[in-house]
Amino acid sequence: MRSGASRRSRRGWLVFVLLAMAANAGIGRADVDLSGDWQINLSPQAVTLPVVIDQNGSALTLYFSLSTTQGTGLIDPSTGVFSFSAHDVNCFASTFDGAASPDGNSMAGTGTLWIFINPGGCVSFPTSFTGTRVSTLCGNSVLDSGEACDDGNLHAGDCCSPFCTLDAAGAPCTDSDPCTDEVCDGAGTCVVTGPVNCDDGRSCTADSCDPVLGCIHPADLRACRSARSTKLVINPAGPERKLVWKWRKGQSTSLTEFADPRTTAAYTLCIYAGTPATVVAEANIASDNDRWSAVGTQAFKFEDASGGFAGMRRIILKASDANRTKIVVKAKGAAVPAPPLGAPLTAQLTNRDTNICWCTTYDAADMSRNDDGGLKAQSTSP
């Protein structure tokens, strides 16, 4: 029988051998991190580039001190294999593939270099490269000799560049609040200049700023006046699609509430589809004495054979104080949405002067047709 001491001795040797095998296989090796200052040498071009690399996990961002060009790429931190591209606004993106040494202090690889030559335009050259990490104090949170600033990182856009130089006054920067605009003050501080402008230039969205998401643009669905009988028809005949929306027996609306579209009142037609509601059509109809005219004492009519306002051809606004208000909209052209369209489907006309609106929402059950061949929706109530 073997002694306990002998068995313990053999187990100790076995553990030692397994640990040695694991080390030779690379198990437990620290991930490669290329963050820092580098000197990249290109051949046969004989070009040397000072570069700052910022690595965040597997993502790479490269900053070139001799130009405003930035590069982006990916790395496998466990192997050091990487690829990145750098885009000059004058040419195509130069691409590079390579690998870093296990200690992360050197690299090598090949690529395709695009250079703008005047005259001649963009020319590509095959290239190989080597890189060596350069000892630097930039990014250590200490203002060392030769540095104008040091904020403890190698990120761009925070008013202290990856080369520890100050970004110019007025250069864009970002803080933690997505609802404010900021610029650098030239002394290393990002200062707020005011609220962010979330206007997306569309009349059918309700633009606002969410403290987490930043600018958002949901559909501007409103509590509008309704009608007892409405119909929406879209004929999808190619680029000459036709839309007819008839809103009849509607809630009382005076001629004053319609305002005067010949002089000041402007209107917007919005078509929303699906959940969440998405803008599928928008038409802004300006006040115009030539296209708008009065019809008797209780109505206005818009006519435009050219369809200059997003295909709008005819609009009738007829006032009533007995819940018989009437609106008719006709449009034609590529701006008319092509069916099928998601349900619910809402047609909404808004007077941008008085902020009064008239609308109908059609559920799937209200649609007798909603396919490539056309759309027919109707809503009635007592």
C-alpha cells in the first residue's frame, strides 16, 4: 500500500503540469488593450503617422494627429487580431488588417491606402504597416510638461483632445444631458448653450426631448372634432395614386373657426398608420389667395391642378352650426401613401392658425379593402 505522503506528492506534480499546460495554451492571458499613443510606419510609402488609439472592449477608435480623419474598427482582445478603416472625405476608406503582440506594445499588418492626388483624384496603394507603442503621459489625469490639458482619458469630443491639446472655443462637445446643446469654451470645459433643437421639420410629429432617449418625434395625434359619416379611398395606380377623404355630418364648426385660408390660415393633412402611429403622408397647404376661394358665405374651396402642395388637388371646407360640417380632400401623385397600410389608420386635418383639427380613425374592421389593389375605409355613427 502506497503512503498518503506519496499520493499527495503525485497530486502536487499533476497540478503543476496542468498549470504549465494551461499557461502554454494561453489560458489566463490578459486581453490585449491597444489604448494609448502609437507610431505607425507605412511601407513602401515611407510614411510615419502618430496615432492615438482608444479601445473600448472590442471597439477601436483611432485619432490621427496630422489630420481630422478618424478611424474605427474591431479587435479580438483575446488574440489581438484587428481590422480598422480610416475615411478621408476626399477619397474612399483606407482599410487595414493586422495583429498585435501579446503584450499589446507592437502590431503589424497589411492594408489598402487611398490617397487624393491633385490632379488625378483618388488612387489606391497596397501597404504594409508596423506599429510601436510610444511612451506618453497623456491620459494620466496629471498636467505634465507639454500638455495643455489632461482629463484622464483619450476620448475625443470632451474639449481635451486625445493628444492633450485644448479643443477650440465653439467646438462641439457632449455632456450627460441629451436635451442640451454644448460647446467647448476653449479652456477645456464643455458649457451648455441652451436646449437642444428637436424640430425635425415635420408638421405631423410632436417633437420633444426625453431625458433618457434625447429627441423623440411621436405622431402628433390630437383630440379632434369627429363626424358621423366619413370615407377614405386610395387608388394605387402607380405614381398617379389618388386619395379621396370625405368627412361629412361633422361636429359644428363656424366659418370663423376655419379662419381665412386666402390670407392667413394654413392647413396640414396628416395620415398616420399602425401601432405605434407612424406618419405615412403629410401635406402642408399654405394660405394662398389664388388657390383658395370663398364659396357663398359658409365655405372655402382650394383648387390646384399642379398638386404643388404634396399632391393636394382640391379641398372643401363647409361650415355648419348644426353638426353637419363637411370636409372633402382630394390628392393625386407619388406623395399619396401606397396601400396596404397598417391599422389603425388616421386622417387628420389641422388648422395651424386656430389649432382646431378634424379627424377620423379607421380600425381594421372599418376597412373593406387594404391591399396592393387599393384601400377603402368607412366609418359611420348615429
